[in-house]
Amino acid sequence: MMDTNLPIGIFDSGVGGLTVLREIERRLPWEDLLYLGDTARLPYGTKSRETVTRYSLQAAAHLVERKIKLLVVACNTASAAALEDLQARWPDLPVIGVVEPGAKAACAASPNGRIAVIATESAIAGGAYQRAIERINPWARVNGRGCSLFVALAEEGWLDGPVVEAVACRYLAPFLEPGERPDCLVLGCTHFPLLVAPIRKIMGADAKIVDSAECAALDVENTLTGMRALRPGTGGKGQAFFLTTDDPARFARTGSLFLGRNLPEERVELISL
């Protein structure tokens, strides 16, 4: 029997995966969470598949060593490159990525199969979301667009204003051309939920936006429910613990933006992988 009081483990190459942690906290407020940001080796998106897989196995091994009941790969690059290797390495541990849940939600939200995906340039070039969507709906028309400046804007805390809106308009305008408007837009990077307000302003108030962080959190809830491994709600509010491989001060400073609350530096533990 699994110890239901064990934390949920989450790892990412940096702080972007904190949007996933935030959504898990919202859905499962009584669960303990253990987050590892491999900031010393980011970004994963510029590395080879073999390197990303090696880094992912190392990060996961550290979390498994600390005892977790489920692993979330809160990094689009690692989800695409290493998910199967992680599942093979720990066959008795549920391992959830961010790509597949987002792809399923996009197909459900798109009756006509017209889906737009925005992510980093490397993620779009790698085609993980496109392939995942087409596996579910082979007739889907997927239009991917790299929006790498959104990452820098999110990490700088530039979440609104004329500059942000101008960048969003430049990236998203092609989706608004006649005959190109999608049924839904997938936020294929965990940084992008911070910019949902300017994105929605450009796409329109009625636009269907699929947040891969929200989708992953729902998958976590459903998986733990199916396993009967949810922590009893009577256990009180859960706690979040944070690990980083470089510069806890910067992690805390930038992480506060992604969490939407202050993250004290003393709450961040420096580790080596």
C-alpha cells in the first residue's frame, strides 16, 4: 500500500513548472509538494534528446530518493524527450507529463480539429504537441508558432502593458487571419499562463485557451483518485518544498512571480545532481 502522506514530486529545468505546482495546489490544497528546478542546466530546450533524458533521470532520481508518490514532469522538453524512459525506470511510480494532458484537452475543445499551439521555438520545431494531438485526432489541423519572447517577459515580470501587448499581437496576429482562426489555443509552455491576459486580449474574450498546467494538475488529481492515493483532506493544508541546482536567491525572486506569492529564499534548498 502506498503511503498517501508522501509528497507529489515535480521537476522542471527552471521556474516555469511552478505554474503546474500552483495549479496542483489549487486542486489539491491538502497535498505536500516537492519541486525541483534544475536551474544550473537550463534551458533544456537547447540540449540534445540524450542530454535532456539524462538530466531528467537525474532530477527524478533525486526526488524518488526523497520519497514521492507521483512524479510530474513539468517541462515540455523533458515530457517530449524523456517521459517513456522515466516510466520505464520507475514502473511502479505514476509519471505524468504536460504534453499529453494538454493535447487531450485541446482535442476535446476543438470540434473542428483546428488547433493552434504556442510554445518555445524548440518545442514547436520538435513537434511534440503536434504529434500528440494528431495521435488523438488524425484529422486535426495543428498550427504551431514559436513565441520565445514570452518566456523572457514572464521571467522579467512584464505581464501587461503596451510592450507585452505589442509582442503578443506580433506573435498571434497570424491566427486571426481569415480562415486561420483556431477552435482553441494551447499554451504549450509553462511560462505562458502568466501572460494569459494579454493573449486573451488579442485572441478575443470568447477564445478557448487550453492551459497545459491546468490539464496536468487535473491529470494528477484523476490519477491519485484512481489509485486511492489522495492524502486525506482532514490532514490540513499541505506544504510546498523547493529545491534548485543553482542560486536560491534568484530562484526565490523569479519563482515568486510564477507562484503569485512571496517565496522566501530560506525556503529554497540548494542541491547538486
